[in-house]
Amino acid sequence: SIGTSHAVRVINKQPQLNYQYQNFAYNIKEGQYLIGLPSNNGADVLSCTNKVFNSSFEELNLVAAKRPHTESIFVPYLNGERAPIWNEAATGNLFDITRVSSRESVLYSIILGMIFNIKHNVSVLEELTDFKAIGLVGGVTELDGFPQLISDILGYKLYIPVMKNAETLGSIAVVKDIELPREYRIVEPRFGQSYDALFKKYLEKV
């Protein structure tokens, strides 16, 4: 889920816990545990960007769709950070700005930083439990340039519920054993453009 903050979660049969990652593992019903990691930073990073750069979600959406070249790295810990680093004093940082950097490339770096932070937590979740696809909810799914970029960077097929308030209703359905209508917009990852090098640079700055 990507709202003001973000979180990654999986329902698992075992309560997987890792002291280093400090993940949560809530017993939601017999034999089912909600395992995941919470972050302080999600789409709030985009809202802050709009204030600082006098941009808009429409402009950020166009940048996410256009994907301009960038070598800059943005670490998005604007609100301190829980997972993956657990440091309330952490701050946001923009690295590797040069004379050829443009407004578009800087905005794109910030967008990538937000998604790389999510990828970092998804990578940790991969070590805790198995999953093959991701259900994505949150306001960013309404910006058509973002879901494909998120899928490409994470490397997973995305299932985006058509139903409003799907996250809340889904939680109720799991606990109460209720079947809800399942209608999704599916986004498949495209592997033509690799983000591995930029993500490696990002991890070196974290």
C-alpha cells in the first residue's frame, strides 16, 4: 500500500520474524500471520516535492511516464524512517547533481527514490516469505504513469483492485472468511530498461 507512507505485507502460515529487519508478524487468525514492514515515507514524498519544486501530481505523472535519463540518487527519508533502516533521525538527501541535471531529471530521481525505498522493503520481504505477485493499493495507482514504473522496478506483476477501499475490505474479508468480488487491473513488468545499477547506487547511499 502506498499512501502518505507505505507498507509491504504478506499473509503467511508461519510467524516469520527477523531481529535485524524488525518486521511485524500479526496473528490474524489460526494458522495465518500478517508479515510485513512499515515505512514512514510514501506518496508524502511526492507531496513534499510539489511544495519545494512548485510541481504538481500531473507533472510528476508525466515525468514517471517519460522516464528521462538521470544519474542522480534521492534517498527519501523525509519523515525519518522505520523499515528498512529504523532511524527516526534519518533525513532525505539528493546526490550526484551535475551541471547537466535538469528539472525533469531531478524530479525523476525523486520518484525513483520513493520507489527504490519500496523495492528495498520488498527485497527484505522476499527473504522472509515467498510471493509471486503484488497487490497494489493507494492513490498513486490513479496516476497512470506510476503503476508501470513500479512494476518495472520491482519486477513483479501488479494486481490493482478496481474496488474502492480494497485494502480495508480485504482485511475484513480475510478475518471474517468473506468472499469479495475480485476485479483487478493487471500490470505486467517490462524488462527492457534495467534499474539495477541505479538501485545499487541507491543502496550505497542509504
